Amino acid sequence: MSAPVPLDRIAMATRLAQDIPEGWYVNLGLGLPTAVADKVPPSHEVVFHSENGILGMGPAPLPDAVDPWLVNASKKPVTLRSGAALFHQADSFAMIRGGHIDLCVLGAFEVAGNGDLANWTISSGDRTPAVGGAMDLAAGAKRLWVLMEHTTKEGVPRLVKQCRYPLTAQRCVSRVYTNWAVLDVTPSGFLVRDMVPGMTLAALQALTEAPLYQDASPTKD
């Protein structure tokens, strides 16, 4: 049997995009989550929301079709799907805080086995030195999925028993997509839904601080 190969970042976004039901309103957080919009086929109706005031955000434009005034919350160029709307940022956050977003996809530094989320730091040397709108999204979206590498570059687990970084929100994460696996957060801990070919539960546990388990029973999004 060949050794398992982790997904690259684009494959991670593609894997998550496959699980978004048609008709959902979805917010994509900074960084890697924005790539998810590029991986949903046009025939699959998912309405992407950006907290800077877009509903109906499309994939990234071709290099010769960039509109410098049309960007997402990461300040990256985007396109608009037919029927899209543009509005004030205050209205955008009213949608978030009012519970009108079906799914938010965020990156993270760490996720704990109970669903605690840590995706910012207090160090000015880091790229995310403030909590920002992630706090509102974690509290207001109907469900929150995290898209992140399973470990740090040094091999330190990022699925942990207790977050060491400052928390964005408590018990808010329902599912995690990594370069090795898809895991649900349950009352019993991380339930492994899917792994890359060749990966075993024992090998995945060796990369994970928090306990993992597998269960054949159906799970909810």
C-alpha cells in the first residue's frame, strides 16, 4: 500500500466545496476559505456572502478582467454572479448577527475537541493580530466549518484538547476540513468522517492532540 498523500490547499478547498448544499448562504473568511468560491460549479446554486457588503459573490476574475473596486473581505478581486447585490457593511453584519447565514467557513490556528475556535493572536508580528468580524460570524452563522492545515509546519497538532491561542468563540465549530481528513465536532470529540486514501485512524491520531473516533452512524451538518 502506498503512503498517504495530504491534500494541497486547493484540493482542501475543493473537498469542502463538495459538501455545501445547494441554496445555502455562505460566508467565506480570510485566506484559504476564499478559494472555496472558485470550486463551486456555476450549476450549483450557492450564494456567497462577504462581510464588506456583497451577496452573490462569484469566483476570482481572470487577470485581464480585474475590477479594482470589486473585492472580498480579504481585499482580493472577485466577480459577481447574476442577481448579486452590493450594500453597506452595517447591513452585511446585520445579516450575520441576525442568523441569516447558513454557513461560515473560517481558517484557524487551533480548534479544540469541544468546538472552541482560535483564529487570531495578540502578537503584532502575526498576520491576524485582532479578532475582527470572525467573532460575529462564529456567533451568528447557523454553522461554522474550519478549513486549515492539520498541523503546523513544525508538525505541532492544531486539533487540540484545549486551545492555547486566545479564543474567537466557544463551542462554535461543527466541522473541520484539513489536508488529511474531514472531522465533525461532537459531544464525544472529533468524529472522523473522511480521510485521504491510505490514511489510518492510528496515523491520523498521531498527528492530533485531541482524541479521535470513528462511527458508522449518520451525522448532521
